[in-house]
Amino acid sequence: MAEKNLFGVKRFFQTSIIYFIGGVMSKIVSFLLLPLYTTYLSPAQFGQYDLAYTFINLIVPIAFFQIWDGAFRFSFDKDKDKDKYYVISNAIMVFAFGIILYLPAIYAVSDYFKFEYLWAIIVYGIIIGLQSLTTFSARIFLNNKLFVASGMVNAFVAAIINVILILVFHFDILSIYIAAICGGICQILLITFRLSIPRYFSFSDLDKKLCWKMLQFSMPLCFATISYWLLAGFTKLGITNKLGMAANGLYAITTKFSTAILLLVNVFQFSWNELAYIISNDDSRVAKYELSADFFIKSILFGTVAVCVFIKWIFPYFVGPEYSQAYYLIPITIMGVSFNTISDFFGTFFMMEKKTHYILYTTLIAAAVNCLCCYRAIDYFGIDGALYVLSGAFLILMLIRMCVVSSKFGMKINLTGLLCMAYIPVIFVCYSIDSVIFDSCAIIAIMFCYILSIRKYLQIFFKTKK
């Protein structure tokens, strides 16, 4: 049984490497655009784009019922490829119906906030939905290389178009929309035709019973999306209403830097999702979950410290002078991102067990905390107050989900992983002391402690597969 558990975790690590290679490339390409944005776009312009993007990410999952999650989960109950295509076909038909709900919703929000380039926002939202559906289709067939390659194509196409539109044609934020749309279309087409989805799609495959089951699985996730928006999205709305669009632009830049943490998260999250669904009927799955969770928590918390110090070094070279105030927002922003990513990790466990209502309940509690405290914190402490409240809400969300997983499903949480949170204050010390030597020593010490804490997982990875 022990060898079987090790094999599952080893697959987790091997899959992570594939995602890491592709993720690093696409994130680096996106990250290198920051100097372009912060030099040629004002904080107010970038703040408007970020707010519009926030509402797109609220409306798209709800209007399209987050059907890609349902398709992904139910496809793992199927053994044959033709049955997996059957699930995808039904998901496509549900998605098509969702356009009827999406169009009036996105129009109403755009009209209320007077967003520029309504047509681009509408198209962008549909592309994001299709990207989710097609990328999940690639993962349904465990075609990780296609998933990663398509993401890289998306990133490179978007970057090239962005550079041309801003530097040559002097576009404003419209360039970001157009570039993202073009990159997304390339990714969608690559996956669609590589998997031959049109060949296997048929309206005669409509299965109302299957659609209903997927909707029952996905609907709590849709409501959880609303609840989640009351965390990150509500904070952006509060900053914009209280402090203006330029302040939201500063916050938006700090979230761009958090992509370094999200890179680690996406690598492990995709691998974890795949492993969790594959072993959902495995008698030893709880033991594998415990090992994966411990590794994930330690990697994120240690990685948070290292990434924050690295960002401190490169910040002046990537951000224009108008955005310099964002420097002091980075530690608390990335800390909140880290707590949120760990809570998302445990949210996957609920999805695997088809208990998505727990995702909704736990998110509602954290959202209530954020909504009650956000505006008051902004009044007293400005944008810093909003971000501290948001990070606190994410911490609450993480701890609640850990407790639910432990009490309801019998999964043991390794407390040594949580003790790694003790290293987080190092971030704030590094940002208060302007010393490369101190920063370097801090990173070396943190990495040494990290390697020491995961030594048994390294042994698993290098163990020869039986």
C-alpha cells in the first residue's frame, strides 16, 4: 500500500514538471509586458481595464454555469474516449445556451460603469469562457503537453500584438483587449482541432440527464463565484469607489506581480486536480491527499517569501514612476494570494468528492468578513487597510476549509506545514530593510529550510517507479 501511495504522489510531481515548463514561459512573457503597460498606460486607464476584467470574471462563470468544471469531473467517470467526447458535446450545448444570459449581463455592467470599448469586453468574455471549456477538454484527455503548448502560443501571440498596438499604433487599453482576444482564439483553435472536437460533436448527443447532473455539480460553484467576487472583486470595487480608478490601477499592478506565486499554484493545482480525479475511487486516496496537501502548503508558504524578495529586487526595473507606490502593497497582496491558493487546493477536494456546496458555504463566510470590514478599513487606513482585510478573509477561508476537510472527510492536516507561516514576517522585514545582503541570506535560509522540510518528497520523486 505504501508503494502505491508513493506512485500517486510521484505522478503528481512528474505532471507538475510539464506544467512548470510551459507555465514559466507563458508567465515570463506576460510579466515582461509590465514595463510597457506602466510606461504607456496611466494608472487610471489600467485601473479601468482591471475593474472590467474583474466583472468579466464574475459574469462568465455564472452565465455559462461553470460547465467546464462539471465536464471535467464527470469525464473521469468515463473510461472510453468516445464517452468523454459525449460529455464535452453536452458541455458545449450548455455553454451555447449560456450566451443568452451572458450578453445582457455584461452589457448592463458595462453601461453602469461606463466602460470603454463595450464590444471588446463582450468578445473578451466569450473568449475567456471558450478558453476554459477547451483547456479543460485537453485536460480531460490528460493531454498536458497540448494544454501547456496552447497556453504558450496564447501568451506569445498576445504579447506580440500588444507591443505592436501600443508602440506602433499608440493604442490605449484597447490593445490589451484585442491582444487577449487574438491570443485566446489561437489557443481555442489549436486545442479544438488538435482534439478533433468538431468531428465528434453532434446535437443528437444531447443528454438532458447528464446536463442536469453537470449543472447540479457546477451550480454551487457559480454561487461560490459570486461569493468569491465579494472577496477580491469587492475589494477592487471598494478601492475604486473610495479612492478612485488610479488607486485601483496601483492595486492591479501588485496583482500582476503575484503571477509569480500563481505560477507555482497553477503548476501544482493542475497536477493535483488531475491526480485527485484519477484516484477518486482509490481506497488509498486519503493518504495520497494528505501527502500532496502537505507538500503543496509548504511549497506555497516557502515560495511566498522567496518570491516577495525577488520582486523587491526587480520592481524598479519593471514599473514606471507613476506606479511606484505599489511597491509597499506587494507583501500583503502576495500573502493574501498565498492563503487563497491553499484554500483553492482544499476546494478541489470538495469537487472531487462531488460536495461542491462546501465550497459555497466556506466562501460565503470569508466574503461576509470582507464585506463587513473592507469599507471601514479603507476609511481608516486607505488601500493598505483594504488589502489587510482581504488577506485576513483569505486566511479565514483557508483555515475553515482545512477544518471541514479534516472533520468531514477524515483527512489529517500536517501542522508542520502550517508552522511555515511563521516565515511570512520575513517578507515585511525585507521590505523595511534596504539590504541586498540581508535579502540574500534570508532567501538562502528559507530555501534550506524548505528543502529540509520536503526531503521525503524528493526521495519519492527520485525513487525508481516499480
